[in-house]
Amino acid sequence: MSEVIRDGKFVELTYKVFDKKLGHVLTSVEFPLGYVHGHNEVLAPSVHAQLAGKSAGDVIEVEIDGNQIFGPRDESLVFSDHIDNVPEEYRQVGTSILMENDRGQTRSFLVTHMDDDTLTVDGNNPLSGRVVVFKLEVLTVRDASDEEIRAGGAISAGAAIDPSLLKPV
């Protein structure tokens, strides 16, 4: 009998996130993501809830409304400026820019459009206003070690270093 996901189990999975309306892949994790269920929520709580009771080999889809997590889009957070007013290092679509208002509050903006004359940035979370689908494939379910529980996830072995190579300079 295969193990099922529940609190205290070490889980490895891969996933892709699709825009439900357009069908485009927004992001994907090709290398296994490892975590300890119930100790380290690495994904949205609704995704973790749907993973409970699943086993290695299971593939599930979980729909998430970005408006519920990040709120609705706020068009006042989208603005354009003449390209000459924008420093050269920010003139690429996909660039993240951390901006600060007059009260010292910061917000990350993403360059979403650029042409010969203007550059547009958006301060909304990219998932605001979207319904996305997480498609997850469970690869491993096993008891987590005490060390994994303390760390909340996978423990990398790290490189072995020969102590004789460590000489004072």
C-alpha cells in the first residue's frame, strides 16, 4: 500500500501553472520540489488541502482565483512614461523595479510593455484578475526525517570537503 500525503510526510512534486482562460503556461517547476506536509506550506493553502490524501503517481489540478489571494486588479498601479525618463537598466519587458512612495512604502512593479516611445509598468501581482490552474504530479510520499521536519523540507547533502585541504593562510 502506498503512502498518502498527510501531516509529517515528506512530499516531492512537480507542477505547472496555467492561465485558465488563455491556456498558457505561466510557470513550471521541472525539478522536484520537496517539503514536509503540514510544516511548510510552499504553495497556496488551497493547493496543500487538495494534496492531502494523494499518493505518489497522482496528478491533480487545483483552480485558484487570483482575485481571492491578491485582490482585484488596480488599474491605478499601471502607468506609462516616456522611454527617455526611464533608466537604461529598466528598459526590458519582464524587469522588476522596486519603487518607493513619499511615505517610504515600497512596491514591486513589472515592466509589461515597451515600444520606441513609452514604457509601461504594472504594480499588480501578475495573478490578480486571473484564474489559474495548478497541475501537480506527486513523485514521492514518505515519512519525513526529524531533520526535514525541523527544516520544513528537503535537506541537501552539501559538498564533502577533505579536512586536510583546510590549511590556515
